[in-house]
Amino acid sequence: MLQKLISLNDIFAQNESFGDEKNPDVFSCFEKKTFVCLCAPHATKTFVCKKIKQADLYTGAIVSYLSEFQNFTSIVRNKFVKRKALISDFIEFKHLNNHFFLDIHGMKNNDRFDLAIGTGYFQKEDYHQILQIIDALTKKYHISYVVNDEHYTGKFGLTGRLQKLEKKPCVLQLEFSKKYRDFFECADNVCNVTIPFISELSTSIEKLGTF
């Protein structure tokens, strides 16, 4: 697993995390016929508010691994472009909005919790069943987490934008701390906690089969 993650990461890490500049597409969708779709909108650097936003390191490789080896539909950003390129627009253009999206991000250095869940513009009650699953899985994997921390609400990225477009709780933001993304320094965490956590969560949502 580790060697494959490192290999997948090379795609996003090339050109100092500007990604694969030769790829004609900003985003790629790998459709695996699942209700759940895993997204890595900041797998490379992005152009946000006329500035370059740093990549959410390792998220592209983690999502790609889960898509390739556990057959979850996924969308990843391939490269940086110096213009607004929103994954929510890609989803609408490609008519992919029949999925439930797990919006995978990487939080800045943080020692208060390992995972931040953002419900965007919807209330926690709208995600009651999924949050119950998350609570059980975080206990199983000993992950500390918070819901709707003021810095990680999900309102200002894919989660919030897609909720506004679809008018339903069809997406949830997951912000992982570096120690649960960095498979170079924390391989045990990523391979034995992060990957199975996302996989089990996705499988459980798949069984719910509803928004």
C-alpha cells in the first residue's frame, strides 16, 4: 500500500505541487458506479482569490488509492491553472450530482483534533445518520474529531457550493490533520487508520443509499 501511495503521489507532487501540467484536464473523474464519490479538490496547488493556494498534500494520492483499489468513484484535481476552476462546476457540467460526495481536505498544523467535519450550510441534524457512523469509526480508530469548528465549517469550498446548487445535504467535508495524511512520516497512521476509516465510512454511506 505504501509504495503505491508514494507512486500515486508523484502525479500531484510534480512541478512543486503544480501537478501534471501536460494533462489537458484540470479534473479527472473515475466513475466506479458507486453512490459515494471521493473528492480531492486541492490535490495540487489552486488559484483562489487571485492567489496561489498550497496543495492539501497527499489527499490526491489517498483518494486515488481508494478509487483504484477499493472501487469508489473519485474526482481529483490534476494540475494548477491560473484561473478559477471549481470542482463544483465540473460536477455540474459532467452531470455527476447523483452522488454523495466526501470532500477530502488537509488542515493546517493543528494539535487540537485529528479530523474536522464540516456540514456546510446544513445543520448537524441533516447528517445525523452519517455523523453517528463517523462517531463510531473515530472511536474504533482512536481519531479525535470536531464538527463545524469555526475554521472548518465547509461553507467556503466544494461542500458549501454544492449544497447551494443542489439544495440538499449531498456532501460532507473531511479535513484531516497532517499526521493522518503524510504517509512519508506517518505511514502507519495513513495505512492503518486513514485509508480504512474513509473506506468504512464510504461503504456505510453506500449502504444508506440516500441523502
